[in-house]
Amino acid sequence: MKRIYYIIALLLLLTVQLKAQKVDATLELLVSIAEKDLVTQDPTVQDPVTVNAKLVWAESKKQLAVVIKASIFTDWHIYSKVTKGSPFIPTTIEVKFPEGALLPIGEWEKPFDEEFNESSSIYVGDELFFIRYYNVKDAVKIQGEFRAGLYYQACDPFQCFPPKTKMISL
Amino acid sequence: MALFLHVSFAQEKGINFKKDSFESILALAKKENKLVFIDCFTVWCGPCKELVKTVFPQEEVGSFFNDNFISVAIDMEKGEGVELAQYYQIDSYPTLLFVNSNGDLVTRSSGLIAASTLLENAKIALDKK
């Protein structure tokens, strides 16, 4: 009998977890609208990577998404992946949230990258989106500071700029 | 042995970069009455590697630079490179500097350039000497 209760409890827990992992369909729709609305400054040779970001809330206020947009100047690139031991510096997504406020749902959705050389892949283009969905774990803590951005190192075929972090207050 | 000779010959053809402290490089430049050529690079800079692979090893470049300059390649994120990057305000890589034996800047260029452009820049630096 005890075993049955145990199995039922386990199934309930699994159901709750699966429900928590599911992204609200309307939130996904709001994110796709936000992608169109999110504007970055025009990148230049002096500043070849511009970044903007925003928080997108579900109507229920129980979930939200962080949307980061990067625009890269023509002929410039930032690294998406590098092989172990490669000197090139891969882009990382940086976030600063109030501790315990959010629980991520899955991994970051990242833009398509392209193979650059034998030890690296790169991001190019002026509309690159990095998106992650979260469950709001603690609505009180949500009042704190939210920031998101990218750490990257940009190059064109002729020169490179040192690595840089660009963070946006959300 | 044949391989060793080949490597030695290949190295001699291009720019001979001294491996010494910057202070010693300047002292040598003073002693030989030459300008200093500085290849400012970082390990994560692809175009810097391209310069090393395709431009610096060229015979014409090596011959001209070895006759007229004391050359040094410095990783600007390590050792005294960090301070030099600040001093010369290096904000992109590669940056190529020509300085006198006091360390004063004579001329500079940024980015991957062709051997012919590098030679032109070197001649401009010599004219300003």
C-alpha cells in the first residue's frame, strides 16, 4: 500500500515539474513581438557590436522571458563556439537577477552560427537573438535589479578588439 | 640536420624578433642608432596570426626590417605588454608601432596589412626619425 502512495506522489511531482517546465504559449507570442520591437543602435567600425535587451512578461505574471538582441557590423564577427585549447574567446550570455527570483525553463535559445575555421564558429549579422524563459519563483524578489547582456570579442578579417561586456538594465 | 637548416634559413628570411625586455630593446636601439618596431598582438587575435604567418616571414620584409629596426613582438595582455598597451593606447589588434630609442612614438598602424604597406610604413618611420 505504501508503495502505491509513493508512486502516486512521484507521479504528482513529475506532473508539477512538467507543468512548470512548459512555456506559456502567449508568452512565446509576446517574445516574437518583442523580437520585432527591440531596437539596437547601428553598429559601426568603432563599435561593431551593439546590444539591447528586454524582459517580456507573461500575462499571468508567473513567467517571463529575457530577450537579448545583438547587431554586428558588416564583415565583423563574434565567436559562438571554440574548440578546447583554442585562443579565441567565445561569446557568453551574462545575466544578473535577484537571487532566488527566477527558475529557468530549459536552456538559452541562441541564433544560428557558422563555421569559421577548424577551431571556431562565429555569429554574424544584425539580428541575433538570445532568449531564455523563466518561471517566477519569488514575486517579491522580482523588484530587484535585472541586467542582461553579452561578453564577446569582435574581429573583422583585419583587426580585433579586446573582449568586452555590454550589460543592459531591464 | 636538413630540417634544422631549413628552419634556420626560413627564420633568417623574415623579421628577426628579439626576445628581451623592452628596456633592453630600447638600449639596443640606442646603441645601434635604430628605431624599434613593435608588433603588438594578443593570443585571441586571428589577423595577428596572419601577419606572423604571411607578412613577417617574407624575405624582402625581413631584409629591410633587420637592417633598419630592432624588432620585438609583444603579447599586450602579458607581462610588460599590459603597461605598454596602456602607454601607447592600443585599442585594437594587431597594432604595429615604430618608436625611437626613448620609447617615443614615431608612427603606428592598426590591422592586418600587406607586406608592401608595411614596407611603406617603415620607410615613413625612417623619414621621421
